[in-house]
Amino acid sequence: MIELTESQRQSLPKPNGEPARVADPATKQEYVLLKLEDYQELLQDAYDDSPWTDEEMDLLAGEVDAMLDDDSEPPLGQPAG
């Protein structure tokens, strides 16, 4: 773990809650520093790309069925009204 100098530590708090930005002068790569709690929260809320569960697939099928059963639009090729 890298420890901050006193001047670096004093520059961390942002009044608007925005994370501190730092740059590596050798590579010009930019980073943001987050509190550990904020980082852990991001990990918990991370995008779930696991395979769909049966329940999720059933919910999607229900949504598709509802869209297909919508009588407000005429079938393709037929005039409205």
C-alpha cells in the first residue's frame, strides 16, 4: 500500500464529494482515489453478466408476450383504424 504525504492527504477532501484525481508523471496515466467504503460499494453494485436465471427469462418472456398482445397497433401491412 502507498502512504500519502501530509500535503497529499490535505488535498484529498473535495467539498462536492468528488474523488481526488492523481496522475503518474512518467506514464501520464490518470487515477482517482476512492474511500475504501465507496470502492466496496461499487464492487457490490457491479454489472451482473452471469447467465440469466430461469426467473429472469420468465419475466422477459412475459414482457415480450405483453408487447405482442398489445392491440393498439394494427398488424404489419394492415391499415390503422
